[in-house]
Amino acid sequence: MQTMQMENITQHDVADLGLAEAGRKRINWAAREMPVLKLIEDRFREEKPLQNILIAACLHVTTETARLVEVLQTAGATIRLCASNPLSTQDDVAAALVQHGIAVFAKRGEDPQAYHLHLHKAADIMPAVTLDDGADLIAMLHRERTDLLPLVLGGTEETTTGVMRLRAMAKNGVLRYPVIAVNDAMTKHLFDNRYGTGQSTIDGLLRATNVLIAGKVFVVAGYGWCSRGIAMRAKGEGANVVVTEINPLRALEAAMDGYRVMPMNEAAKIGDIFVTATGDINVIDRPHFERMKDDAILANSGHFNVEIDVQSLSEMSCNIAHPRPHVTTFTMDDGRKLQLLAEGRLVNLSAAEGHPSAVMDMSFANQALCVEYIVAQSRLHRLPDRIHRVPVAIDEQVAKVKLEAMSLKIDTLTEQQQQYQSAWETGT
């Protein structure tokens, strides 16, 4: 395995190291709600399963991410961390991690050039394992740092968008190391995507605007797990929820969940609040802007800032203003105003703090255990260069420990029940 000189660990590019104490307090607060990761950390401290493993991580630099990278550090790994979104970095957390001996290259509001440079800084560790949230690091390694690919034992991907990109790479035959799709774990997408995105999106929307959601027409683009959570929470706030979809099965499910379903062209005329979470480009674009009501609010919870066509919105505007943090007002030629939140980037991380720690506990437990799995497998035989599912044993282990942490108990099959399930003779 590769090793790295200790003097390199202190390299960093963060906004202000003076924020470290405040960041440490917030990390400790998050840790209270992450008992599964704590149990893994306790085992890692004794076993050191990642001793001398070099890890490059491209993740949202939040309190929850801090706990993950500290757990990996406890396991013996050396880590370089960069941001997976220019507006999601919490500068106090970045400073606290540097103080903890982790090389961090992330500043809130960094421009595209700095963002790209930080990807390279993370890759300079010559990683044996990569962690991604959106696949920017993996894509960069395959485009620009191909010399490092033979060193990589494997990687993990956290998001729906990232897994979509990786599937495209695999389909095109260009993926050159194995990646575990953590996003597809049951203990990830059923909880993180639904309950985490649902709550944090509403949180970001309210922090940015302080509007009353009750009684408003709330349009949710897509009905995947993230959108399900957003729709559910908006409905809980008293909104009249409309869902737009391209998939007939998901559209049917949304209708049977009690939501109105219609094309975006129709929803654009009646919506007060719009939130995208599809992973695709130009979900809301020029024809929709032309139909929208005065003061319609536009927000995105998909990973990349491409779901709302911000360029067209700018071209259609005669004036652009910033009435409050995280809000940009675009005035149309006819006098209508459209309110864009967080520059079209992830509203839950740009205008709020991201997912609650309790739900990220499961997602990051999956990440930590999958990194351990990748390294352990490599000592036997390297995993094939393709996308892998999270092993069922890891998924079930995370769920079991989370139940225990919540003081919840479940039934077990009796011997008779086990025999019945494995037999075929008994019928009507």
C-alpha cells in the first residue's frame, strides 16, 4: 500500500483556521446523533483495518462528513478532503479538520478554478481509495490523472447523480476501477434521500425566504426517493403539492400518494414554489419561466446546478437583484419577478446545513464499511472494474445497529417458521 510522509498531512487551503474551535463544537454536536458511526469508530480504533491506506475524498464539507473522515483516520488511513460543491463547505468544519491533522482543500464560495485545483490537490495524495459525492473526483482522475488509476483499489459514490455518471462511464467502457454505489444501499436511499433531503430542503427554503408554505402550490420535479421526501414534507407543511415526472410508474405512484400529476408546462402556470431533484439538465427552462406567476420561487435539490436553466433566466431578465442572502431576484421584461434560491445550487446545503446528522449516520456508516470492504477484498483479489452494490451484509448490519441505537427491537423467526419458509410441500 502507498504511504505518505507526515509533513504532507498539514497541507490545506481553507478560509480561516481561526474558526476551528467553533467547528469542533459543531462536529461534537453532530456526533451525538451518529451512534452507528461511533460504534464503527470504536472497532476501527482497535483493529486499524485501513492502516497506511491513502484516501482522496470529494464530499460536502459538513459536520457529518467530518465525523466520517475522522472515523477513517481512526482506522489508520491518511485522508485528503476537497469539496463536492462550491457552496456546501462549512468553513469552520474545514478549519477544525485541519486542526485534527486532515488535509482539507475547500472554501465556501470558491470559484470554478479553485474548485478544480482542489480536486487535483486531493488526488495528489495518490489514493488507494476514493470517496465521491457526485463523481467529480472519479471523472477528473479518468480525464486528467490517468497515471494514478493503477494505484486505486476502488471507490465509493454517495449520490444518485454520481451513480448516474458512473453508469454512463461503465456503459462507455471507460471506468477503470471498481466503485461501490453507496447511494443504492437500502439504508441510504430509503432514509438519507427521502427523510434527509425532504427535511433539509424545506429547511433551506425557509431559511432563504421565510415564506409560509401552507396553502401554496408546491411543484416537485421528479418522484425519485429525494423528491418523495420533499413532496412528503411540503404536504406536511400544508402545501398543495404537484409532481411532474417522465416515468409512468413513478407518476402513477405520485398520483396514488395523493399528489396532482401534470407536465411542467402546466405546473409552471400555477406553481408558487418549484423544487427540482431529478439529476437531469434544464428541468425548468425558458418556456417554463415564460409561464410562471409573479414572485414564483425556484430552488434545486439535485446535486449539480443544471436543473434550473439559470443562463436562460439571466438572458430573459432586465434586472437582477439580491434582496436577501441566498435569494436572487430576476425581473422579466413584463415586470414579473422570479426568485432563484442559492444560485440554483443545492438549496439544502447552500442555504442550510444539509441533512440531519441522524440520517447521515447510516449513509456514512455504509461509506466507512464499504471502504473497509474494498481494502479487505483487495488483499484477496481486486474487485472487477465496474459498479458494485453495497454488500447485503453491510446494509443489514447498519440497519441492525441503527435499530439498537434507537432502542427498537424486532421479532425473530421461530424454528417452525424458518422450516415453513424453506419448505414447499404445504399448500391449501
